Amino acid sequence: MGGDEGDLAVVDARRSLPGRGAWVHPDLQCLELAERRRALPRALHSGPLDTSPVRRHLEDRSGRPSA
């Protein structure tokens, strides 16, 4: 997906999707830190990145929404 909204990050729990990937510690605080540091777009060599699918996945795992 391109455009102003950026690319969409996806969770690859099976580690089988083609293309570049980035490992994120399965903790919402770690994701938030990576977002603040813009670490994921740098690791993935991409522009703006929508990490909402990753956030939802981590919230589902933890059973609680982020603040």
C-alpha cells in the first residue's frame, strides 16, 4: 500500500511471508518505543508505516488495550 497513509505492517506469526521482516519483542511498550524511534521503517527500508495490525495483535495477546 502506498500513498500518504504509508505501508501497512503485518504480523507474520509463521515467519513464512516473503520479503523483508523485522522482529519486535511481543510487548506493547517495546512496540511503542520502536514507533517513537521510527525503528521499524528504518529496519524495513520503508517510508511511513502503519503499525496498527501489530498493535492489535499484541493487545489480543495481552488481553488488554494500550493506554
